[in-house]
Amino acid sequence: MPTFVHGKGTGVLLDQYNLSEYFNSADVAQSIDVAETTSFTASSKSYIVGLQDATLSLSGLYSQDSGGSDAVLSGILGTATTPLVTIAFDIGTIGNRCVTGRVHETNYSISNPVADVSSVTADFNASTDAVSNQTYGLHGGVMLTTGASIAFGSLGNLASVDNGASSSSGAMAVLHVTANSVAGGDTTIKVQHSADDSTYADLITFTAVGASTLTKQLSPVTGTVNRYVRATASTAGSSGSITFNIGFARF
């Protein structure tokens, strides 16, 4: 029997912010161009695959909170720093699907109707890396975290995700640290992979997260990614807790 997902569980992670409570719609569209190669003597048209593209549209509620919808969306419009986004379908469960990657904000609008609540909409386009032209646009992936707060003394290995087989074209992971009160030392967050769900090796190591620091990071890897992947974290801190999410996409 099909397993359906209710839209109410959608999570919106943008840079170091969890904006889920500000939005009520998140629409992702992925496309790919094709170029016609039909020649004389052909009896039907033929095409080759071209450039990929993806767009994201968010709509929801206007808020003047620090770190709320207006502060974040207006702050990133037109900036040189490309935002990182993860849209999680039924957020809160490791292994659930997501769309994650790098985007440009192309439009931000505020609506103030006289008889209704103020609302916002924002549009985004996927973006490659401007320097190396790597494919860091929006990709379908899985969540490696629940997004729950974890006390400094309870950090460790999270549950693994089974891809069914290894893959050979690399991957990327997007990290969103949305709350952090860990004091006394850095927190190290990694993605590990395994062929047998028993012996794990480091695949991606994010830049260490400083005490009480919020951050966002995208980290790619090339080559083989084994069948199983998991997130793991450790800290030199002596108190506090940290909340982070990781979207992971194989290429």
C-alpha cells in the first residue's frame, strides 16, 4: 500500500534558521533542458539532455521577529553569499526525503490585506558553485537528522540510512545549525558511510562549529559513497546543547 505524506510535516531550513513555523507552502520544481538532434532520414524526433534547473517558491506569514521570515528573506535578497536551503518532507525522521542545495533568492514580496494577516512570498533559483561550477543546485536527498536538540553529553552516532546500494558519482551534505548553547569547546559534525552498516568511515567532516555559534555549510565529496550513511557529532564542550539538521544528496 502506498505511503503518503501530509504537507503539515514539511520543514523549511534556510541557512542557520529553521523557518518552518513561518511558512505554509513550499513548492519545488526540477527540470532539464533537451536539445533536438533530429536529422534528415529520421522518422521521429530525437533529443539530447541539456542543462538542469530547479526553482523553489515559499509562501507564508510575515513576522518581524529577529531571525523570522522578514528578517531572513529581506536580508539575503541580492547578497553575494548564496543561501543554503533544505526542504524536508515530513521533517523529524531520519531517512525521510528532502530537497537540498544552494539557491539564489530572486524575489521577495510582502502582502498586507486590510482584512487578513500579512503574508510573504519568496522565489529561489538553484545555483551551481560560481568558482568550480560544481552541481550544488537543488537535489533530492534524505535527512540524516531528526532536528531535535541534543545535549553535549549525548552527542554521538545517529541512525543510519540505507540507500540499497552504493553509488559512484559523489554526494553533498548541507548542514544547518539552528540552535547552539554548547560552551567550552567546538562541536565536530560528520557524515560517515559504510558498506555493511557495521564498520563506518568518515565521508564528510564539516568545519568545526564554535561554542554557541550558528552556522550553515555545504560540503561535497567525489567518488564512491557506500550503501549506508549516518551523521555523527562530538564536542569538546562542557555544557549546553545543539540543534542541527543535515540534508544529504547523492549525485
